[in-house]
Amino acid sequence: MQQDAQKSAQTDWDERIALRSDEEREFAFPELDPPKEITAVGGIGQVTIDWSPVEGAAGYLILRGTGDRGPLEPVDHHSADVLSVPGPPYVDTTITPGTPYRYAVASVPEVTVSGRPSHTIGAVPLVADGAVPVVEVNVDTVAEGTELLRPWVPMVGSERLSQLLCTDRTGGHEIGVELEQALRRMHDEIGVRTVRAHAIFHDDTHVFGPSGYDFSVVDAIYDKLLGIGLRPVVELGFMPRELASDPTKTVFEYGAIISPPTSYDAWHDLVRALVQHLVDRYTLDEVLTWDFEVWNEANLEVFWSGTKAEWLQLYDVTAAAVKSVDPRLQVGGPSSAAAGWVDDLLVHAQRYGTPVDFVSTHTYGSPPLDVQASLDRHGFSDARILWTEWGVTPRHFNPINDSVFSGVFLLRGMRSAAGRVEALAYWVASDHFEELGRPPKLLHGGFGLQTVGGLAKPRFHAMSLLSRLGPVELPVSVSGDGGGSLVEAWASRDRDRIAVLLWNLTLDQTKAEGAPELSRTVHVQLPGVDPSWQATATTLAIGVGDVATAAAGLGDWPTDDELAELAARSRMVSTPLELRDEVVELTLPMPSAVLVEVAPHRG
């Protein structure tokens, strides 16, 4: 019965999170030209589309048709969110081998707008002939290299932080204790520095007391967070009951109020009082390192019952309140779904002089778009870019969240974002998460990187692989069938170690459980490496580092002993590799990832 209720809640949620219908805009997006240089190359089980970038594009929409004159439709990789991608190349595996296709690419200035398609180009995906295609990876091990940028380190998402104080139990596990342990693990093992969460003004933080403001619960939350070594991203929301114009407008099982305030002056005073209190308690120097984000996903009606104009007023008032404490404090937004309202906020801020220190937005199922184009258009080129929510799917209770596919997806997204954004925050750290209700069983398709009970899911393992990359990024080239589109590589160096992270992934979620025709043999060429060095491979694949496969046959809530055995069975595996003539060879199924490390033999 509980699982039926969860499915019903998810169906209702899917219907409610559609983007708002078009509201009138006071500006026009630029009419971007399509890419001029396009290629489409068929391989075994896939077509790789490549193109020349277009200035001003936030992303690109891939279009496909069959026949000589059939209509072109967007290629749907079944992410249930944005289909545009930030740049080339794109690998299409939603095809039938042997079928001729026509492809075109359209430039996208903003997620709701796309330009005219490019000219079309044909390609035929090849039928598998039994041989596994080869991909060549060549690492320049002696290059000076550049700093390896780590967009996973600045931030991770979490359930509302009041749950750190919660003594209730889910599946026999105390919520507050385990949420704290999960966040501590993100800090200690992955190096994460900040946590972004909803609802600091929810009823359970009791910010209005009998004689005025009362921030004692907020203090207890942030004291605990800072004690872990983490800092908060302070999402200013939702609406306190005492200020809500319509307290019946709510979201989530815990009843967060989404209405505008009865008085924007009263909202200003609350925000100012909170920020001043934080400065007084934690010092100005400390709070100057925090970010203050205005609301959450107001471009979805499910999160904001007011209009866009009312939300822009809320932003103005909130930014003024934060800056009234100290103008150096960082404030931003729009904290939007699907990369929406970024241009709307920046046009408004430019017109009225409202500060925007950072732009924040969210997306799922694809690498994040390049919103720097929007910042440049509107005179905010120096604003920081924070993707404060990102993940493989926007859907709660989706089995893909527990899969190896989702872990490899995380690698692809982080590599794409490196150098383009300051933070790409995976949503969320722990399955102690209850927006649509508390977890009904251990593996329920929850958003968490870690299960209830603290087991690492494949996405946490992927974070661990990323954390083992060295500080210097090395040039790498990838060629062959699916090289650079299906199979990617991220190469690095320490003082006496080369680490190359390889993965095989399509964005096509219909193939999350694997596709044998997409397996590739990979030759990793390491010219200049000392032949006496030892090579090892740490693997994440279906059945390896895979808690869902390891848990087959267990009940909904395993015992403590079963959890300990499950933790052991779901670890990644490290094995030696043969380094011959400066080359290592391995097989990469889809989905899978391997960290190849080459270092001096250590006795």
C-alpha cells in the first residue's frame, strides 16, 4: 500500500512540475544562426553528431528525421527534462541499426527557445558484426598540463537541514544521525565544502517566536553543519506561515508554503534580521564566504503561487535586505528549474540596478547548459555560475537513481561542467529525503548518493573516482567508433602518478541496464611512462560497485548484519593491468567507468 501511495504521489508530482505557460516577456532573445559545420558518423549501435559552436548559444538541440523529406524532431534521450546539450559531440543511440537518418542542429539561446535548424546531414548506424569496436585514448603524460577543475567539490544538495535535528527513524535508522553522517562523509571523503538545502523558513525552524524573531533552531542547524566542516548555501525560503498571503498553498509532504508574502516590507525585515543574526553569531568574515539564494524554482507553479513579476519583486527586496547588512555579501538566483528565468532576472536586474552576484539554476538528465552566454548578453559576465541542483532524473522513486548508469552519468556531467561553472551540486547527499514521503524501503530509487543505512550508491563511487584524479589535467585525445562521444577520458597527474578516468555512456536512459552493442575495447596509450611502473584499474560497472545488483534477494529493510555484507559486496574492485609498450588495454561495457592509475611499484 505504501508503494502504491508513492507511485500516486510521483504521478501527481509529474503533472505539477511542468514549466509555467509562457508569460509575457519584455525582451526578445537573439536569433542565433545554426552551426555551419556539422558531421554525423555512424558506428556500431550509435551515430556521433559533431558541429562548430555558435557564439551566444547556451546549448544545442539535436534534430533527426528519416527518409528524404520526413519531419525533423528533437532526439529524445528520455531524461524527462531538458533535451538540449551544452556542446558537441552528441551520441545518438535511440536508433535502429542499418536505418538511414538525417540530422540537423539548432542553436539554443535559452531553454524555451531554439533557432532555425542547420542544413541536414545523413548517417547510418552500423549493425553489430560480432567484433567489439576499438577506441584509442592517447594521453600526453609529459605535458605541463593545467589545473584540474573540480565542480563537484564546492557544493552538494541535501534534504532540508532541520532534519539534522530529527530523531524519527526510517527503516530503523535515526534520520538526524544518519543525515549528519552522510554529509560528513561528503566532506571527509569527497572534499565537498558547502551544502544547499530548502526551507530554512519552514514551520519547523520556528523563526517567529512569542516576542519576535527566534533563530535558535537555525543556530542549532548551522552549528551542527559548521561542526562537520561544511558551510550552508542559504536558500531563502519558503514562506513563514506568519507572513504568507495564502498559507494553504503548499508543496511537499512536509507542507512548505509557496505563496508570496502579505507584506514585502515584512519579508525584507525577516531576511535582514536573519542575515544580521548570522553575522553576529558566526562573524562577518565567515558569512562573507556564504551564498544567499532567493527561493527555489519559482518558474514552476508548484513552487511559487505568485506571478513572475511578484517573484522579481521578491528578488529585489531580498537582495536589498541581504546587502543592507553588508554590500559584500553574496546574493543570487533565480534558482530556477530547467535553466529558466535566467535571462528574465538579468534583464530585470540590469534595468533596475539589482545586484546579482551569482546565477543559479537546475537541470536533470543532461550536462548543464552554458548559461555564460546569458550573462554576457546582459552585462553580468563576472557573475558566478552555480548549478545548485543537478542529477540524472527529476523523478522521485526512479530506479535509475540506484543504477550504475547514474554513476557514469555523473562523471560525464562533471567533465562537461569543468571550467564552465563554479559548482555543479548533485541533488542530494542522502536517501534521508522526504519531499514526497519518507523512503518505503532501502533501494527505492531515491535521489541520495548514499542509502538509508549509509551505503555508497554508484553515484557516490563515481564521486570517489573523481576525487582520486590528480591536481594537474593532462591533454588527452580519443578516437575510434564512439571515441569522444560514447567513450570519454579525463587524464591527470600527481608528482609520481598518472590517473586516467575512462567511461562509456550514452545519455539514452532506455539503455540504463546496458547495451552489449555499445561495449568498446579501449587502448590507453601512455607515451613516456616508465616501463617499470605498475598499472591498476578501479572499476564501476553493472555488478561491480553496484548496490542494486548486490541487494538482489534481500528484504525491503536489511538487518545490520545484512547491511554490512551488502556494503562489502557493493564496493568497487581494483585489479592489476598489464602495461606493455606504454599501452594498457581494457574493455568498457556501457555503462561503466574505470580509473587507470600508473605509478611506481610500491613494494
